[in-house]
Amino acid sequence: MNHDPGNPFTLDRTLVRRSFDRASRSYDHAAVLQARVREQLMQRLELVRIDPAFVVDAGAGTGHASRELKRHYRKACVIALDVSPAMLGEARRQQGLLRRFDRLCADAAHLPLADASVDLIYSNLMLQWCDDIDAVFAEVRRVLKPHGLLTFSTLGPDTLRELRSAWAAVDGHVHVNRFLDMHDIGDALVRAGLAEPVLDVERYTLTYDDTLALMRDLKAIGAHNVTAGRPSGLTGRGRLAGMSAAYEASRRDGKLPATFEVVFGQAWGRTTQQRPGGPRETHVAVSSIGRRRGSK
């Protein structure tokens, strides 16, 4: 997805940063999905034979993954990178005497890092907040060392499908972000020149008593509507009531479901074995992750 000011799904980067700044104190309490996916992504990473010296946690948020990366790779320099200064301020609290990591405020599409300087880039649920995924992956390729690894998770197009459908019954504005399909993400990895992409999808369902509880959770993690096509002004009570009534059609066993489609992926930096004109995309079972041996 490329940045296009005329696209109603284009994200306002300033508002994205402000949203996460405001959510920095409430984030950990509400980030149930983020914690679950982080655990899954860490487990997948443990299957990969790699001994990195320099690690970047891109979209580090409040720093839980940075702390775990430092625990797992004790000798590595770990950088918690995020666009939100307030989130990085909260991340400071995750540090211990034996698990110290550095913090860097920067945009993933403009990494202030040297070429071929990073062994491992870890990113949990950050890419969906980047309009230009090609620019992000180009930067990843630039800063990764040969045989360096990118491992990430992001949200797919079925995410919040119930909420999107409920709002569509009320008005024609954009209320939910657009999320890229796994195949589009795979194509972007290949366009960037990253090698041997591996992608798969898992679906998670969170349940709520009512739509207000869902909206409160989204607000608490900084997931505000910052698209160009969002409604101007405040959303009135009438439209909120209409959306809530439409959402009721999804109620099951007394609860309202919220679906999240999570795309897991990994790819390697430039390798001498990479051939021009090779396969455009690779999908393999997650059980085979780790057969590719990375070097330091």
C-alpha cells in the first residue's frame, strides 16, 4: 500500500503518533491481542537458528518484546524503535539491570540506521500502521546484514470485519483501517529484494459485552480512526446507536465477537544464493521455519 493523499484509507502519520502517545499509559492493560501475538511471534523466532549481535524491535510500543529479545539474546544490542515518544517512555520501565535496551524514536519507513548493520528486525503488529509498506521493506532490506532476518506480524483484511460491516450499515465513511492481504505482503517482500519469504495466517476472536467495550479497548491501545476518509467532527449518538444495533446481528452465546486476522511472516536479507527471476512468493508450513540456517 503506497501513500496516496487522495485515498480515503491513507493514514495521518501525525495523528497516528498522537494516538499512541495518548494511549501509552492505558496500552498494556488493553493490549490482550498484542500480548498473545507477541508470544506466538517469539515462539516462532525460537525455532530459527540465529545468533544476532544487533537487534531492532520495530514498533516496540511499551517495550515488552524488547525485554524478551534482550533476555533471549543476552549479548546482543537491542534497540526499541517506535514513532511514539510516550510509548518509548513507558518502555523504559521494562528495563532491568540485566535486560537493558536502547530506545530510538523513528519512523519505520525512514530508519536512522547504517546500511547492512542489523542482524534481526522483529516487528509485532506495527506494519498495519504504515501506509507505504514498500518503503518500509526497502528500509528493512537496506539495514539488514546479508543473512539478517526480518520476523513480523501484522493485521489482515478480515480484521474487525464485524465492526466494519456494522458501520457500513450506518454511513459511507471509513471507520476501520484497510489491512493488506497476505499475498500482497508477500509480493512487497519480493519487490524489496528480501529472500525466502514465509507467510501464514491465524485468526483470533475477542469477545465483548457490547460495542462500547470494544470501542474503549480500541481507544486504549491507540487504535483511533486516523484515515483520510474518517467522518469530520464528532460521531453523533444516533450513528453510534445505529452501528451498535447493526453489530447485534453478530452476537453469539451472549457476546459480540471481534475478529482479528493476523499475518505472520519472515524473510531474509540479501544472500549470495538469491537468483534474479526466482519465485515471486513462497508459502511453507510454519513447522519448517528454522531449517534455514542464519549466520551471525
